[in-house]
Amino acid sequence: MFRNAMAAAAVVTLSAGAAWAQAPAAPSTVRGTVTAMDANSLTVKGPKGSTKVTLTPNWTVAVMKPVEPDAIKPGSFIGTAEMPQKDGTGRSLEVHVFPPGVKMGEGHYGWDKKPGSMMTNGTVGTVVAGKKGSRQLEVNYTYGKRTITVPKNVPIVQITGGTRAQVKPGIPVFMVVQKGAGGQLMAGSVSIGENGKAPPM
């Protein structure tokens, strides 16, 4: 069931760019704390004010559970918000590890974690121990690869399935959104942190 939930979330994510392999586009996102909700929508207060998001009928919940760095292994499919470096590599801001067999959002594209940040989703090729507890990853995706350094204290989370009951006022959330036919923002998946913490994306 969780695999189906992740697939539904992937549809929303991938719709942000119809041809990522050629022209990756930064998806639209909403971050903040839930201030109100009903069966069909969430109102979220973030840095830019309050935003109402309509939820699709089959909306799902993903919980970001903190894990140790050794959860990132060759063959793992991961996503990482990263800052491009002058030498062409990336420096990770966070890493989220997908469940075995689940792949979504594959590619390298703009992100809004910080000005100039990018998101890289792909399969880990190699993991090499670096300086000061860091790790250097080779991440492969459909049309390329990236060398990304993950500093010691960067958040690393495993994506796990959650329930709608976990989403309530006071909980920090993250959503990838798209505009509906009427111009309203819509989401098919809501990401939350474990024990009420903010998801790191």
C-alpha cells in the first residue's frame, strides 16, 4: 500500500516538468505549519504568509524518519537538496532515502531550500568516507551523475508511510503542489517529520 501511496505522490511531483530529461523545472512547494484543515484542504502558515492547499481525494502522508548515515548505501535511491560548488560538485543540505524499489523525481533540477539550491534524485553508485565525518556520494540519474558531499551533521531521513490522523494543526509540513483547473493549489501527498518535527526538505 505504501508503494502505491508513493507512486501517487510521484505523479504530483513529476507533473512539475513534463520533460525533465531535457529541461528540468523546479517544482512548486509549500512549507510551514498547519493552522487549519478540513477533509479536503490544509491551511499552512509559512515564511511568506498563509497558503491554502486543496488535497486530492486519495492524498497520502509520508513521514520523514531520522536514520544514521549508513542508511545511504550503493544502490539506494535518494533525494538530496544541495548547493552547487565551484568545482562542479554539490554540498548536501539534507538527504531523504526512499524505500527499496521506490523511485520518484529522478533528475537534477532547481529547488527552493536556499537561493541557488538544487535537488538531485538518483541511485547511489559509490559512498566514500570523507573529512570530518563527511561522506562523498556518486549519484546517478537518467541523463547524468553528480558527486555530492554530505557533511556530518546534515539531516538524513528515511521516507516511511504515515496516516492522515498525523496531519493536524500545529504540525510542520512540506508539500509539492501544482495549480488545479480553477487556479487553486493542489497536493496529493503531505510530508511530515517524525514526532512533530519539520521535514528537512
